[in-house]
Amino acid sequence: MQPSAYYKNWQQKLNTIEHPELNLSGQTLKDNTYENYMFGDLYFFSIYHIPVKPNRDTLATQLKNTGISTDEGMTAWYEHDAIHYLSQQPFNENGEKCVKFIEKNLWRGWLPHGEEYNVWVPVECEYSHITQELITETARLIQQHQEN
């Protein structure tokens, strides 16, 4: 999976994603009304759409005395974000509940480390197109985009 394009700024992205048939406009996207529709470009998603990006030092401090290494935590974080991307789920309560459902069923992201690392109550959602391999590759690309 490779990103389809690289966008230098939000305005350029808005100019390229007008979809009259979906009644989407730049303004509705600015207002995040239809944020789920526009996850298409993995680079854009990785850089501009993920609300909180992992920081190694901060995560190391948060994971101290948990038995989870910083590398394991970084992997879990990137996998969690990859599941958001692959399932087209927003970073809101409903999206987090769906992502937890997928994490639980595919045993990826934060769930292998314990329920306390993803406290949402899972809500069933479609994930038949998502595989463990796809999560791994998408997580690797998200990490690569965020580190460059």
C-alpha cells in the first residue's frame, strides 16, 4: 500500500477532494463533518489527520513499570492508528469503540497488552477487508511518514 499523493498543505488537499456526488465541500471537510470519507491518502492521514502522534520519550515515561517496552508501545500505537485508517473510523468515541473491536478480534494494537490500554467498550463493525499483514504494513508506512 503506497500513498496516492503527497499534499503540502490542507488547502491543496481540500482543492483536490471536492466530491459533488457526495455533497462534500471544502467547508464541510474543514468542519470535520465528513472526515471519514477522506482517509484515502495515507501520507496525508499520517501527517495531518492523526490527532496525537507518538513521542518515544513521553511514551517511555508513560509505560515505565508496565512491562511494556517503548518499542512495543510504539508498535501498538502505530497499529492502532493503522486500524483507524484501514477501517475508516474517525478519532472520536464511536471510532475508538470500533477500533477496539477490531483490535480485540485481530489481536493487534493495544489489546494484546491489556484491556486497560484501550478502555472503550467495543462495538461491532465491518473489518473483513483488514488482515494482520495489512495492519503491519500500514503501521510501518504511518511510522515512516511521521519520522520523515
